[in-house]
Amino acid sequence: MQENDPSVHGETDAFRRAGRQRRYRDTIMVTTLAPCWYCSGLVRQFNIGTVVVGESVNFRGGIDWLRENGTEVIDLNDAGCIAMLGDWIAANPEVWNEDIGED
């Protein structure tokens, strides 16, 4: 959807637009939905210290793996995020599956 590029997820787009940093350990990434494996890899690759997640009910992504590897993950479990993303996923299953790499 973003820029007609399936690799431009919210996390990767924000990371690219933030520009180069000397280090990322003190960086806080905020995302509406738990990051997928692709975005979780970005967080680990650059050692981003904290990820704030709006919800992980609709999609768990890599948050357990991130926690196991030292990233602080704050899951807000926000009812508004849960409803919004659940509705969007239900209305756009093909786009959602492409986004998370499912058939």
C-alpha cells in the first residue's frame, strides 16, 4: 500500500525517515500493531531498545522473540487499536496477507 512497495511497513518507513543515528539503543519505536518478523528483525539488527505496541491481539508478530533478545516491549493492548486493525484485516485480507508474507 505504502508507495506500492510491500517492504515499506510502518516501522521500516519510520526508521528510514528518522535518518542515521550513531546508536539506536535509546530509541523508542511506536507501532499500532505488533511488528512482523521483518520489522522485528530491523529492531534487533539496529538494537532498538524499546518498542511500544498498540496491540498484539490481531497479530502477535515477533514480540516474544524481541523480549527474549533484550528489547523492552510495551504492549498497550488498546481496545481502539484492536478494533481498528481487526476491522481493517477483515476488510482487506489479500493486502494483509501480502503484508505479512502469507499466501
